[in-house]
Amino acid sequence: MKILVVNAGSSSIKYQVVDMTDESLLAKGLVDRVGIPGTTLEHEPVGKDEVVIKKDLPDHTEGMKLVLEVLTNEEYGVVKSMDEIGAVGHRVVHGGEDFSESVIIDDNVVKAIRDCFDIAPLHNPPNLMGIEACQNLMPNVNHVAVFDTAFHQTMEPENYMYALPYEAYEKFKVRRYGFHGTSHKYVADRAASMLGKPYEDCKVITLHLGNGASMAAIDGGNVVDTSMGFTPLQGLVMGTRSGDIDPAIVFFLMEKLGLDFSEANNYFNKKSGMLGVSGVSNDLRDILEAASSGNERAQLALDIYYNRVKSYIGSYMAKLNGCDCLVFTAGVGENGYDIRENICKDLEFLGIKMDTEKNKVRGKEVDVATEDSKVRILVIPTNEELVIARDTYNLSK
Ligand code: ADP
């Protein structure tokens, strides 16, 4: 069976086609600037040249129509007709408390995704637009929702509840949810294989360090704790997000800078983090370069970044009562070996010792700990789309 994986954002649609007979990727692509003048589709069929199509598209339905045309194109398509696609897997950011695993989308699931609009206003509405566009164009196949929050639903109340008046939870569902669950799940599972240990017996700390970043403490496949919270703003320092701060800073700066709610949201989500501190960029590569040529604020941003990750490693080691491995993944975690090295520096007391020569790799599955390191340090490229394809296949075969 071939599975179409769709990740619809507010103005973009990412897609992949995976052949489940051997889990091989047939094509991937991106429609960018949907609903904005200058829409572009970049299609990468495996083994063929990349195709770029520029055509203004008013909405997600028109965007998906173009994707289907491209996928079935005689020259650069990867299927003869859409009948070859057995099911469609959709990335959905927020499943609230209703979903601890992937599900076939029916009216109740659509309602649940809609019910989360309030707590995920930037993500769930475009996710649902993508689902509805695909359902209209492919009414005869299963559509499956794979939630970023689902894997974290194993957390116990002491880890997901905030110390707020209880009504915040009861009336408004204010609690920690956690995100990037599909990625944490994939790498934790791969880590167990690399360690040659049953998944149920592994204690793993996963570090998904991309532009958005989060960590998770996982015991026997169950998430004990994760660093993102009610929204993706909490936790680590990210490209443009502050991560953990004293919440009183929000009220203070709203008053001092005269920010309304939406401006404040923008300030902490889009103008903070590595960009805010360094004033250089949100991209760690630019910041590393600036720091190495003497930019002190870039160096400060990096030091805050490393320090925050270390705090979470310590906290998660305590919560798990030790761990078998750290796993680095996503853009920074897979490629930024200098960043990995700085994070793991001076953690010998916790049994974490990196082989800094072995560590000089990018984007490969590898153990970069020293022989005598008690805790293994793994680099594992993530593959969220494969998890979506697998879950979709398993629910549809
Ligand atoms: P997201 O999916 O959250 O947008 P990715 O996981 O694709 O992010 O990661 C993108 C980030 O990876 C970039 O912002 C960049 O900072 C970082 N990155 C990529 N390559 C390197 C590298 N060689 N060194 C450090 N950071 C890198």
C-alpha cells in the first residue's frame, strides 16, 4: 500500500508518498505561499529531477489539487492514478486530552480537532483545512490523524498540571501537553534498537533540537515529562521563542512596551530566543559563525541555550532515576556537533562522556559516547513522516 502523508500549515502544505511494502520514500514536496500571491510547489520525486511549479493558489483545496496532479503526472509523477494511494495520514498538532494515539478521522475526530482551535489557534485550523481538502478530493480512502501531543499523554498529573487555581484546568484545559511527540516517539524507539535493549526496559532522554525545540524523559516507552507545555513556548530556548521565563515578565513588558495580547504573543514567540538575544538570526549556524568571529551576544545566546538544555538533562536524570541514553535529533541535534559537544561538556558526574572525535558527524545514526560512558549519547535523524505513514498503514491495512 502507498500512503500519502500531509502536513498542512497556515500557508504551506508538505507532503510525502511512502511505499509501505519496504517503507521507501517515493516523493516529497512542499507547496509554499498557499493563499498568498507567489505560490510555489517544489516536488522531489525520488530518482528524478526536482520540479518547481509557480501558480497562484487561493486555498488548501486548490493546493492539494495541484499536489495530486503532480503525483499522477506522466513525466514526474510517482503513481499512475490516485487509486494507488491506500490512505492519507495527516499531521495534527493538538489532540488535547482526547487522543493518546493516532485515529481514523470521522466526524467526532473532526469535532475534537475543532475543539482544540482555542488552545492551538495557529496550528489546528490549517491542519483541519488540509484534512477537509484531502477528504473532498479523496473521499474513498481512510484519512488518519497523527497528533503531536498524543505520545505525551502518558504523563502523570504531577508532571502535566500547573500550580494554578484548579479551575484553569477544569474550565479551560490549561495543562502541559507537550509537542514534537511523533519525533520523540520515533527516536526513542530507534534508540532502543541501537542499544539492543527491549523498548520497555529503556530509559531515554530525547532532545529534539530544531528551530522549535523540546526534550522528553521516556521510561519504557512512556513519556514521564516533556519540556514544552500548554503551548510550544515553554521549555528550551528556541530559534525565536524564549522558552522558560518568569511569567511576571509578560505583564511587566506588556505594560512597559504598551503591547496588546497579540503583540505580546509575537514578542515571546517570534522575537525572542536565539534571535532576540543574539540580534543576529534564529538560525544556529549563523549564530555559531557570529560567535566565532567575536560577537559577544551571539556567544551569550549560545551559552544560555546550552545552559537550559543542561538544566533539563539534570532534571530528567532525576525524574527517571538515571538513564540509558541521550538522543540528539532534528536540525540542530543531528547536524550541530559543536552544539552537542557543548551540551555534553562537564556532565561526567552524571555518567555522560562524549567522544568528541566520533561526535564530528552530521545526520547519521551513531553512538558518540566514549567506550566507558555509562550513558550512551546517540545521534538519530528523526523521521516524523515515517511514523505518520506507519500509523496510517496500520489503521488501514
Ligand atoms: P524545524 O522543523 O523546527 O523548522 P529543523 O529540525 O529543520 O527545524 O531544524 C532547523 C534548524 O537546524 C535551523 O534553524 C538551524 O539552526 C539548524 N541547523 C541545521 N544545520 C545545522 C548545523 N550544521 N549546525 C547547527 N545548526 C544547524
